[in-house]
Amino acid sequence: MTNSWRNLPGKARVSFLALTPRLRCQAEEEAMRMTPLERELFLSLSRYDLAHSLAVASRLGEGDPELYRAGLLHDVGKLRRELRAPARYLYMFLELFLPSRLEALAEALEGEAKGSGWTERAYSLPRGWKRGLYIQLHHGKIGAELLRQAGCSEEVSRLVEGHQARPRDAKARLLAEADDSL
């Protein structure tokens, strides 16, 4: 869990970028480089998450195609239809003001979630704030699971899976830093 106080200016910038009329065109241009299933996952992101992903990838640059692709796809696990604004605001409020309560809720949700995969566990929870909070907490793992099912490279899937965790290598650190700054 990152501290949202540090990246409030980045969040404000991304909020502004999400309002630009050309956002969907930019996303579709980037999506043309993806496989059909990756494209579907990427273009299903909310406007804010699309703007954020484009900004993260832009910050990473195209020097390393796998890292750039991971920047574009790192939030596909946010399952737009399930992670609504109330759950996002709840997460951010708890992260900022009550981090110990967020940890306690995360543990409780782990105990309630059932199933073998991250996506299955998310869908086992009741619709609403519980499912949304679980998805926010585990969107990297959910995204990696979806990307592996879509045939995405193992390197991109690995980077997406770990982008919220302590980075294990230079590529993961670059992705985490770009993500945390926005």
C-alpha cells in the first residue's frame, strides 16, 4: 500500500488528463500494439485509469517494450464494473487517515474470500464495498491472472502482479516508482 499523500499532485495531474477529449483516441492508438485480449482488457479501464496508465507508460518510455507494456497494462485488474468510486474513496480515505483500519479490513476480507484464483476470490465477496476494496487491494494480482489467461508475456504479467509490492528488481522498481508518482 502506497501513501497517497506523496502522490496527490500526480493524482491531480491524471484527473486533468482524464478530462482531455483525445484520451480515448490515444488509448486506442496504444492498444493497436496489443493482442486482441490485452486490448480488450486495456480499453475496459475507466477514463481515470486509462489516463493514469498512459501517463505511467509515458514516464517509463519505450526503451524497454516489456516495461512500457506493463506500464500500460498494470491496472487492468481494477475491473471497472466492480471497482466503483465509493470503494476507491474508501480505500484512499483509509490509506490516508486510518492505515491500521485498512490493514484490519484487508485481513478480514482475506478470510471471507473463497476460491483458488484472485479473480474467483474477488467475485466470491458480496458486490459493493467489500468486493471493491478487495479488488483495489489485489488489482495487480488480478490483472496478472487476467493477462496470463490472455496469453500475455510472463515478464509483463510478473511486473503487473508485483507493481504494488516491494520491487524485486530494477524493472519492477521503475514501474512502482512511475505508478506511485502518478
